[in-house]
Amino acid sequence: MAEVEFFVTPGVGEKMRQERHYSQAVRIGNVVEISGQGGWDDHLTFPESLEDEIVAAFDNVERVLAAAGASWPDVVHVNSYHVISEPDSTFDAHNEVMVAQFRKRLPDRAPIWTETGVTALGAPKMRIEIRVTAVVGD
């Protein structure tokens, strides 16, 4: 049976493990699953612009993957959760940045992706949350 290992990053990850009793990633064999990552900094503050928040969420995913011994090129599955601000808005503003980040971080792989619109996320002002599955050495 494969060993189960849990991981957190310094700063926010350690704080969330202590305050909310969860880990940011789990690795079982060569499979890494991460919890949803937002576009926060280590003080749980968010950028003003949607683009900067989405890029920061991708950076946080990268940081958590690295803690578990993985990286963006190992990613095979992405779930993203989006708070759309205007009632008649579409995902266009989100998708423009999401797709650009996929192309930048996964130039040789197009992972499967499920994108969901939600009314709220786990922190005030949070507009994006991304969770991934990676297969290391795939």
C-alpha cells in the first residue's frame, strides 16, 4: 500500500492547518491532490485586480505542488471555482486569464478542466479558487 503524506506551505498553509485543521496537499504514491488555492498572500489579503488574483492563485497552486514534490507540468486535472461579480456577466474575464495561465504553465499539456460558478468562496473578497490533481513522473 502506498504511503500517505500531507503537506502545507510556510505561512498560510501552516496557519490554516492550525486554525482550520486541514492540509493543503496529500501525496499517495505518485499522485498529488491539493486543496483549493486562492489568490491570497501570506497575510490572506487579495489583489485589487481580477487578473492579479487569478495569477496569484496559480502561483499558490505552484507553491503547494512544490511542497508535495510536484509541479505544473505534472498536472492532469484542474477544478476552478469562480465568483462572477455582475449579474449578467459571463466567465469571459476569468477565462481570458485562466487560459493564458494554462498556456504559460502547461505549454505541452492540456489538462482536463471543470469550471464552476459559485456565489461565495471560503474568504471574503475571494473571486477564484483552484484545485488540481498531479501525477508525478507521468
